Amino acid sequence: MTKIRKETTKKIKIECYYNEATARIKKSADVIVNRMLIEIESGGNVRFEEGSPTDIWFSSCPDLVLSRFCASDYKDHNVSGIKIHRIIRIHNRMLRTWFDDILSSIVDDPDGEYYPCNRNTGYRKLLEYLFWMQDPQLSNGANEQGHLLEEGFLEAQTYSDLGRDGAVSLSNSLSLADRHRIEHLTKNGKNSDYSDSCPFRYGQLVISKVYLGKSVKALDDRQISKSSYPKIDAVFKPRKMCISIEGDTLCECSARQCEWYLFDNRLVLPEYVVEFEYVTKIERLRALLQDPEVTKINFASFDDLPLPLDPNIKVNGICVEKATLLKWRGLEAERYQTALDQRANALNSRKKLENDIKDLRQQAELAVFVKEDAVIQFKHVQVQMNDNQTELDEMQASMKDIERKLENYKADVLKLQEDLPASDRRNPEAERDELYIFTLFTSLSFGGVILMLKFKTMQNL
């Protein structure tokens, strides 16, 4: 009986998931059919262009959505990311002309209508792209998207009559723009036993170009209306005024998140529709932990394991049903997180110090190598200088020997001249001149050799 009951429960669960998927596909098909009817009925004045990665404008939309998505805002719903499936660009000539005409009447100088240079370009700083998502709690709120894509947003007075703030509500944060839909679907999902753990998983986001004009912060939590701000074009509320403190996030980006209220619906131009999906990993994590064949470990029960940060605490099992991500409870978790951050900072400092030491070591090795090379070159120069000095000493000794031989030769010549008869003797002055020239030539030759050796030695130095 237990097995039959288990299989019956599984069958009911599968049927519920099948019905949800069928309803989602049918709703998506109805939206596509309605858009095609709008294109046909408008005669091409309203057109929907499905984007592809090759389009120039395509990449800017995912970047904008991802930059304004913060996982910390969804920590209570176990959402860890977002996946974009489709982006559709809206071409609505009527709304575009309407927007351009109103904007021109505001920014153009009426006294210089014949001079295009008189247009004030400072208005571009007041243009912003904001998010809008449907509010199921409004009457006919499920069909509001089809209406605004064709005819634009409702007037401020219409929203006031429906019990909302008397202005077009948009946001620069995905969590703020989608909070009404998330609350509604989460509340309805609790009534079903076999619904998706993330009932708001799939959604459609409208990105609109907005002219903010003169804007101020909301004075209090009362409903916003044009009568309360007579000379103002837009009013904004920070996140802390839109969400209670208990449900608020501690992320740094929360300070930049605001909800905007525009009093003139003509200054809000819808341009893109983004179909996205919230990504959750909780169910997959639990399934893996419950299947020992996949992980090869029984996480429900195992031997005592000391906690790394506090060895006195022993862990002997994991409650798989309560396993989650991005979940921090109590002061112990904050203390562990602080210890982990300190250890990470210490590791980063140690790594930086090791890199600095490595650089200094390389510089020291380079300096030692340069010094050794200089010492070797100096020793080589010293050896050359010693060799040149030896050659110089030898040349000086040779010169002294030659000078001595010349003196002996001179004495021998004078002696032979004295032994010759008077008729055979030559002029003594001519003999002396020839001997002097020979001696001078020999001395200059050896002197040049010595000078060359000295010049070579100076070059080596």
C-alpha cells in the first residue's frame, strides 16, 4: 500500500507540473497571437521585432537587465540568477511621435524655431530607461501589457481610480518592478501542494524610455498624486520607502534602487520586451544530496567531522530537506563569515608579500650577476695591463742595449778612422752627421713603438 500511495502521489505531482507547463505555453501562444493581430490591425504602425545576437541593439538590453539584478534581493526566494530567453523591440509610430512632440515642446526654444542650434541638448541627461512589470492585483492587470504596447500607459488619474498612486509607476530595479507579481504568485502557490518551488519563475519585463524632467523625492508614504506635486514631472521613492525593513537587503546596490512615478504618461515610451527566467539551484542541490549513488557519500549520516573554524563542534549529518543557498542565520554564521574574510585577506596579503620577495630576489640576483661580470672584466684589464707593462720593460731594456751597441759602434768607427791614412780619411763632420742621423732614426723608431704600446694600454683602461 505504501508503494501504491507513493506512486499515486508522484502521478499527481507530475500532472500538476504538466498542467502548469501547458498553461504557460498556452499563455505564451496567446501573447504571440495578440501581437500579430496588433500588427495587422495597425497596418504596420505597430511592429514587434524579435532580436538576435547579430543586432546592434541586442546586447545592450541583457547588460542593462543584469546590471539591475541583485541576487540578495531574492534571498528569501532562493533565486541565484536570471536567464534571458528572448528580447523583442517595439516599433510604435504613434507613441514615438507622441513622445517626440511632447519632448520637443519642452526642450526647444520657441524664440529660435528657425535655428536648430537653439535646441537645448541638456535634456539628454534627464532621459532614463526604467522597468515595468504587470501587477496582477489590479483589475485586468494581466492584460495591461498588451494595452500599453499598442496604446501606451494609462493616464495618472486612471491609476488613482484603481486604488494605486496617481502616476505611472516604474523602477530602475528588477526586484522592485516585479515585487507585486512575486507577492501575488507566491501567495497563490501556497494553496497548491505540488506547485513549482518558484511560482514566479517566468516573467516579461518592459523597458521604457522616460523623460524625468523636474523630479523630487517623495515627502512621505502617502499616495502620490499630481495635486501634491503641482510643478513636478516625476517623484521617486528609495527602496527603504517601498519595502519594509524586515524584507530589505543589505547589499550596497540597494541605495541606488528607486521607484519612479511619472505624472505624464506621454513621456513614457515602451521600447523593449524582455522574456526572462529566474534561476534557482535549491531543488537540484537537494536532489543531489539525497542520492548517494551520484555523490558517493551519504550526507544524511556520516562519521563525526570537526568544523574547520571551531573544532569543538562536531558535524555528523546534513538535513537535506532544509539545505539551501544564500542563506545566513544567526550570529554564528556572521562570525564564521568574518573569520573567513579575515583568513582570505591574510592569504591575499601573504601572496602579495611572496610576490614582493620574489621580485626583490630577482633584483638581487641580477645585481650579483652584474657585479661578477664587472669583476671579471676588471681582472681581464689588469692582466692586459701587466702584459703590456712587461712588453714595455722588455722594449726599454732592448733600447738600452741598442744604445750601448751604438756607443760601441761609434767608438769602433772613430778608432778605425784614426788607423786609416790621412788620404783615405773622410770628413769628420760628415761622418759625425751620418752617425747622428742613423742614431736619431733608430731612436725615433723605438720611441714610436713605445708610444704605440702606451696608447694601447690607455685604451684597455
